[in-house]
Amino acid sequence: MIRWLATLGLAFMAGPLKAETCRLALALAMDISTSVDAAEDILQRQGLAAALIAPEVKQAFFSSPMPVALAVYEWSGRDTQHVILDWTMIRTQADLLTAAATVQGSVRTDSGSATAMGYALAFGATLMQQAPACLFQTIDLSGDGSNNDGYGPDSAYRHFPFENTVVNGLVINAADFEGELFLIPFFENNVLHGPGAFLEVAQGFEDFERAMRRKLERELKGLQIGALEDADPE
């Protein structure tokens, strides 16, 4: 409780609060491009659902008296983005269980589109404009490939409102050679955005749940909040 009061106090000193109702608006984006087959898509959905209710992630969700607003969407081609879970305030464990069940029960909307990463980020920025008022905003982009359709992440960051939004990444390294030499550097140099942005790596779709658990725990505990705490002489 003390650390969250300190966070609020420092945020107040930085500028007037606008009646924030939550500490973090978190949008999770799942890749459904053509490189993701049906079995991998199931591993991704089930992995995210399981990660949301893992003990360490639940603890992170409820580590503060301020709730988290959660949304989930899938992305692939230029016109292929679809909201799976619209903005939901996670105030109780029942809220979190319902959100996880919604993700687990979702059905893929497209399987033949390319990887339009810039459009996926633009969609996330627009979705973030509809989020509840929160202290921080984070988009979490998962993918097993780099941009190959339309404008890239750099254009999305130039032309859409990302000033107050951090973008973290989760690389699904389905091929060690490609991931280590190309995909991971691509995410590091093009996708990560904002202070404290970080990358998590899943070694294949079978490892997606573990990587998502690690990333969610880190996001929910908050690098931004940690930075504010570091500024506190206490």
C-alpha cells in the first residue's frame, strides 16, 4: 500500500491526475497471421488463458488496491484485427477468471493474412484511446514473424498516439536460427517503444504460456512504477 501511495504522490507532482480509475491499461495482441497454424493458434490462446490465472500473475494483478483494465485482440493483415476481450476492469478474481475464459473460448477469425505489424500497433493505439483512465498504458505485441505487409512499426509510432503508451514484445521463436539472428533484433530495434519497454522470448508456441506468465508478472508489477519508486528517497 505504501509504495502505491508513493506512486500516486509522485504522479501528482508530475502533473494533475485526471481521476484515474486504474493503475494500468494493458492491451494484449496475439498474432494470427498465416505463419501461425491451427495447432499453434490453440497453444497461444490456451497459453494466454492459463497465464492470466497463474498464481504469480494473479498475485501481480492484485498487488495494488488500484485495479487493471485488460483488453485482448488478435492481429494479422492490414484489415484483420479483432477484439477478443474488450476493456474489462479486473477488480476481483472472478473478473480475471471470466477474462481468461473469454480468451480460452475465443475462435480465430482469419488464417490466411500476412503480418501487418504497423497496422496491428495502430489498431492498439486506437483501442487504447477507448480505455478507462489509468496511470499507465501498455500494449503487449506477440508475434512469430516481422512485418511483411503495409507500413511498419516506425510509421505507426509517427502517425498514431503513442506518447503515453509503452509497447512491449513477445517473440515466438519457432525457428532458433531465424529468431536469434533476425526476429529478436527486429523486435528490439523496431517494436519496443517507450520508457522501460522490454522483450520476452518464447522458444516455440509450446513455451508461449511460460513466456507470457513472465511478461505479465513484470508488466503488472510495473517497470514504470519501479522507476517512480526509485525516485522516492525512501
